[in-house]
Amino acid sequence: MTEPKVRPYHAAAWSEPLIHELGRSGERGVILPEVEADVRKAVGKPELLILKSMRRKAKPGLPELSQPQVLRHWLRLSQMTLGMEAEIDLGVGTCTMKYSPKVNEELAAMVANMHPDQPEESMQGLLEVAWRFANVYLREVSGLDAFTFQPPGGSAGAFNNAAIMRRYHELNGELDQRDEIITTIFSHPCDAACPATAGFKVVTLYPDEETGYPSVEALKAAVSRRTAGIFVTNPEDTGIFNGHIDEWTSIVHEVGGLCAYDQANLNAVMGVTRAADAGFDLCFFNLHKTFSSPHGSSGPGSGAVGVTEELEEYLPVPVIIKEGEEYHLDYDRPKSIGRVRDFLGNLQVVVRAYAWAAAMGADGLREAAEVSMINNQYLSEKMKEVPGVTKPYGGKRLDQVRWSLEKLKKETGCGIDDVNHRVIDYGVQSFFTSHHPWVVPEPFTPEPCETYSKADIDYWIAVLKRVCEEAYEDPKILKEAPHNSSIHALDSAPFDDPERWAMSWRAYRRKMK
């Protein structure tokens, strides 16, 4: 079989201004009709319907553009962007980048204009979809008893679990004593950050070299009367599954703690193992990963949180319940942690995920996990052809591996950042490296989920192999990359410097001054 030919690629470079800079006073995309006289007479002045304290003192500084201007702007930006539907992004590991069928996008759009404050009786269909997805699909996948869709993402789901854990121990009169949460270094960082944000001290366990995860003895040494619970991802972000996880949950339960399962990496074990069967009290799923809804980084996402029947009363309000043939929003939950999100959460994401799961069916969900693992075993075999790549830690991997370019770095001076800049020149999105700290040196974590074909994997490996060979032949090529991207010279300043962030137009203008 011949090796895939690496395709030439060059991104468009439009030097596109910000949309606020494109606008011109008086430009319009839509001209609204005048309000009819009898409507105006019946309604009066619309601004009087808004509380005085909520009225703007001045018009918002929105850009004014025609429809063609708006289209040109966004199409030009799209030509300078690599993403799921433009290239093969299996390198964005732990994010489970799946293709979302377009029919599901249409279904999600159908509920876009619903107002979250409209009466229950007028949105029975949407409430039924959310209730069925929680009580039929997610209950079956997890074995847990009740769910909420309020958290807008995985980290929010982890914080929700930390808040429930805190409330549980508080009402049991043990919060002052139970102030420690245990996690592992290769679990998602939110499994440490969220409990810390909720006021807990965090105890982090490190893996042994042979298995790739902490030993049972290390966990036994960490638990105590101060243990509030454990937050753990399994399989961890290395792709290693802890086969002793049920023993872990038993150890934590014996000292009175609760067990929270971060199932952001569920795609490897969906339909194979269940949170409740392993002894977990809480879990969260990322619908914007495992269940096909597009992964948009900051959103829209949904960190669906599931709990046992014992913890159901602590879920955030309102909880969607079914009474007879009707669906209602239940606010009467005295032990609830309260609201964690406006209204009901991102229910458009729930509709999209429900459509995908319903189309897949039970057999399809399990097959997705199996194909993901087959894809990763194939990619792992192909990775042997790539110079400078090693695989730290032992243990079998499921649907991803945290690889290392430490050898390449030592022998050529080019590390993962250099490789990331160069693969862009071949039309491949830069790889996910690793959460800090880099316990695995110069890391990258591809995840070839069921979306990707053998041809996709072959091409992705061909690009990585070409780039690593270039590092040995002429490191300067990588050091000066990207050459064919819309941006040729990348700013070397720290990307995590808050002084350089501009999350809004007003913040941008303020910092530009």
C-alpha cells in the first residue's frame, strides 16, 4: 500500500478588520416595517414596558452593515480557520471531535426561538425531549437515577458535583471535618480546580510507572476522616483505564466520602461500563463531545450531571419531572444547591444530542466506542513509523494516547509547539498538547473517534511523519512555521497573559488605547 500523498495547502489571508470597524452609520441588513397605528395605540411606547432601572441611557454600539457585508466578513474568516468540517482534527484529543449530522442542526434550530420563561404548557415537547434523554438514555448509559442539564460544560458539571458534595456534607453536619477532595494528576484539571473553587483542599495522586495510574495503596494512604470525596476521570487523559476503579470507590465510601466520575472520556466506554456499576454517586457527561453536539470550546455545551437517588434532592432547580402525561418544572427542592445556570441550560444542545443518540440506538452507541478503540489501536501501530515519538507509562490504551516528542526535542531542538506550527502548513489543525503541568514531556494526545476513517488516520500520520522528518533534516523549517497559514509569524508572547485578553469589543478598545 502506498503512503498517502501529503497535499499542498495555503490558507487565505484576508487581513479582515473587526466587524465593528467594517460598519458604517446608516447601513442596514434588514429594514423593518413601520408599526401599524392600531398596534402602536394598543401597546403604547415599548420602552415603558421595560423597568426604568433596566433601560439603556444610550443606544448600544452595535455595528451597522448590509447583509452582503456580513456574509463576506464571516466567509472570509471561515477561509482562515481550520475546523471539524474543513480538515482532519483528530489531533484535538480528549475533546472527542465528532461530525454532527446536519439534520440534527435543523432540529436544534427549531427550538431556538422558544422563550425560556414561556408557560410550561406551551413547551411540553421540549420538556419531554429533555426528560426522555435524561431518564431513558443517560440513565441507561450511566446507571444513575436523576439528571440536570443546567451546567453549560464539563467544568461547570464538575463544579456542580463539588457543590452537591459540599451541600451533602453540610446538611449532614460534617463539612467542617470533611474538607479534602482526592483526584489524580491525569484526570482533567477541572477535577482539582472545581473542588478547590468550592472551598475544598485537593490531594493529587500520581501514577506508578508500570500501570500508568496510582496504586490502591496510594489511595488508601490518602483517604482519612477528612475525605469529602474523590473526583476522577476514567479512562484518564492518557487513555489508560483504571481496572480497579470499583475498589477505589469502595475505599472512599468506607471513610464516608462520595465519588464523582468525570466522564468526559466516556466515548471509549460508552455502553461498555457504567458509573453506577463502578460505585459512583455522581457523574457528568459532555454532550458537546460524546453525544456529537459540536465542541465549541466556550460553548454552546452541556455538562449533563447525573446522581444517585440519595443525592437527587440536591440537584439544581428547576428539575424537569413527569406527572401523568405532563411535564413540569419542579422548584420545590429545599436541599437543592440552587441555580447554576439561567433558565434550563442549553436545551438546544440536549435536542441535538437526543437526536444523535436516538438515531444510533443502544447497539450504535456501543459500536461507536468499539470503533474508537479500533481506530486508536490502528493509529498506535502507524505511530511506530514516526521518528522522535515515544509512549510513556505502561498500561493498555483505549481511544487515545498521550504521546511524547521528548526524543525529537532532544535530538533536533524541535518540540510539540514547533510541530504544531508546522502541521498547519499541511492543512491539519494543531494538536492538543496536554493540560499543565506537562508530566509527559512535549506531549500530544490524538483521539481518532468513530467519525474518522482509515484514510483520515493514514493522512494524519503522513503529515506528522513528514513534519518530524523535516525536524531532523532542517529544524529551521519548523522553527519559522507556519509558512502557509493566514498568519505567518506567531507572537511568542505568553498566550495566558490576562493583559493581552480582549473578550469584548469594549475591552479591545480599552486595551488598544
